[in-house]
Amino acid sequence: MSRLNRRRFLQSSAVAGGSLILAGTRASGKVLGANDRVRIAVAGLNGRGKSHIAGWMGQDNVELAYLADPDSNVLARTMKNVKDRTKGKFNTQGIDDIRRALDDKNVDAISVATPNHWHSLITIWAAQAGKNVYVEKPMSHDVGEGRICVAAAEKYKVVIQHGTQSRSDARIAGLHEAIQAGKFGKLKISYGYCCKPRGSIGTKAVSPAPSNLDWNLWRGPAQIDQFHANYAHYNWHWFWKTGNGDLNNQGTHQLDIARWALDTDLTHPVRAMAIGGRFQWDDQGETPNTMMGVAEYPNGQYAFFNVRNVNYKGYQRQVENEYYFEDGGRIVRGVYFAKGSKKGVSVDVPNGKVTPGGNWGSFIAACRANDPTMANGNVYDAHYGCVLGHLMNNSYRLGKKVPFNAKAGGFADNKDATEHFGRLHDVMSNGVGVPAEGNEYVVGPWLTFDPETEMHTGAFADEANALLKDSNREGFVVPTVKDV
């Protein structure tokens, strides 16, 4: 999506001084009454869905109109929990299919906490129904879906806010504003880490879906046929048809923060690659548990990303971001180290601009104002951050196996990438204890990408473009940009 279109959308979406919200079907339904009550339907009630429910229940004058989940046991348990917590003010309907809530003209917003493969389709359906959307990260399961979400937001003028809670953190916003103003010099590399210990998921045999799970609804748009117990209800993260690995799971937060710090006129990188593997576990999962991704932007700035999930004695948990500057300075864990200095100083910058209220309150404020620009983590931020991860993942998926050694990355033209991959390899080799004999890295190709057309060019373009958009099951087809 071009920057021109983005600016035009942001300008045309703002409603000065308003406290109204459009609802109903195709943005033409009722306007909220004087009490400004916001009625929300939550889709997906496990994991993050619990946080969504708690978040909305903590907001004034917000009503849980529907709770939706294709697992009848999960739905019944959640309905009872909410009823117990509302103390006689229970007015919530339990449904298995979110489309029932989309058809209700009195619903103002949809809160999406389903598995990744459902995120974009529900977001698009909701926009088409004129409803605002709070959607868990990642907003898109693939590049093409994200582009269509942007098109839907532009067409229907709804609020779409991404579940990247750090976008509501004024301290991070202030740090990035200072970086972009040149306080620490020119930013060279914005680095994110998703290093949290996980374990093997084993292997589950193909079997009938349990009677409490509507398998047709659960898989929805995902082109998968057979059920196995590693899909429901968490390990779907580690399969390409339903998840995006930890890079675009927990890592979506740190990817978004990394991209947020770059120059403000940037959208997508012009090339990306990744190296990694799934070591030690020998299980059913498909996504890497060890990974380094590198992406270069048109102005020469880089985003690096590091995934380490294999636990070991002395494991260093890192779910954080670092910033490296052209003059050799760096910011690590809130401390700025000037070039050549081992003694850092705590970063002290003013808070930046965010819509107040935290991630939940800011969304409600944006809904009441009918102003998409108030979203902390709007549809554009969501799309650009998710695509960064998708491109790294797609490079990995097109990779070839090479011997497990410190030179496997092939970063001959980038000493920074060579250095940081060396650190990752040292952890895997000497920390985890992965032996060179019998182990291999998967090294993805450099994929060139046109930020305007959102298509790959050059070497590997055909293979990479084939990964930009998944095919969908009948009845759950994500519309094209033209048809949205």
C-alpha cells in the first residue's frame, strides 16, 4: 500500500470532536446512543481470548455481547466464568460461529483471539459489516491477507487495532521518537529477540476430532484435512498452515518494536533472508525453534531478529529489543553505550505520543471517536510489522540444508550479521550442545521485495510469490483486494 494512499486514508478517517461510532452492516447501521456503550463480540476464548475478555470487562460501559468458540467445552466454561464475574448483570450470548455476531446490527466491535489462520478473515468480515476490530497478533497469516485487511480498513473506514500492546507504551514511543530525531546518531540496526524456552510437542496420530470441537469451523480458511491433537488448542503455532512459528507469534511484538524505531517513511524491506532449524526435539512441529532473520530497508537500515526456544542449563531468556547506531553506539536494555564505552548511561527521554488508556482503553476511545488514527498499532503498523516476519519466514521455508557451523549464514557482505549469527551459533553449539556431526542449518535465500507492489522480484521470485497468499477452503475464502 503506497504512502500516498496511507496519508489520504488517515486524513479522511479522522472525525473532529466526535464521540459517535458507526455500527451495523456495511458501515450503514445505527449510531451509538448518548450512553456511548460499546458492545463487543470476542472470537476465540482460549489463551489470549481470556485476556481479551478481562480487558473489555475492565472498561467502563463496554458490554460483552457474544463469546464465540468452536469448542463447546471451552465455550461453556468461559460463559460460566463470565456469568460468575458479572454478578447478575450477565447479558452475553454464547455462539460457535462468529458470523452470528457479525449479523447483529447492535454489535459495535469484534475482538479476534483465534488461531492465526483466522485473524485476517474475521477482520475483513467485520470491516465489511461496519464493525471495528481489535485483532490479536499477527493480524495476517500471510502477506496477501495483510494487504486485504488494509484495503478493507480503507474502504469501510473502521478502526482496526493490532494486539501489539507495546504500541500503547509511551516510554517506547518516546524512545523511538528520540531515535528518529537523531538523539543517538543514525540508527543502523534495530534488533528484536524472541528467546523464551519451549519444549517438544511430540507427535500426535491422525484421529477424528473430539465431539466437542467443530473441526470444520476450527480450521476455517486453512487448507488442512485431517485432525491431530497437536492442533488444538495451542500447538497449531508450530505448523505453517495454521501458525507462523515464534518469529510471528511472541516475536510479532518485538518485530513491531524493531520496525517502529526505523525511519518513519519506511514501509517494507527491499530484501530479507533467514537461517535456522528445528533442533533437538525430533517432533511433529514444522516451524524453526532457532532462527536469525535479516531484512534491509530502502534507506540502508536493517532489522535483525533472533529466535531461540531450545532450553538448556544457563538459558538466557531475551524477549527484548536492541538498537545499534552507525557511529558504533548502542542501546541495550535501556542503557546507552557510546562507541568504545563499556560504561553506559540510562536512557532518559520524554514520553512519546500514544492514545491513552492502554491497549484496551485506547481501542475503546478510538471506537467512540470513530477515528482509526487513534488506534495504537493501526492497520498499517500491523501490516508492515507482520510482513517483516512473513518475509523472513518465507526465506526460511525456501531454504536449503547446509552443514551446522558458524559460517553457514553466508553473511560475507555484512559483518554485523556475521557477528550476531556467530553469537547465536555459539549458544546452539556450546550452550545447547548441538553437535556438528549429523546436524544442519536451513539457509534461506535473499528474497528481494518491492514495497509498492508487495511482490517479489529477481532470483527466487516465483517461489517466493507463491508463498505470499495461502489458498483457502470453500466457504472460508479470503476475498481479493478488488472484491473486498
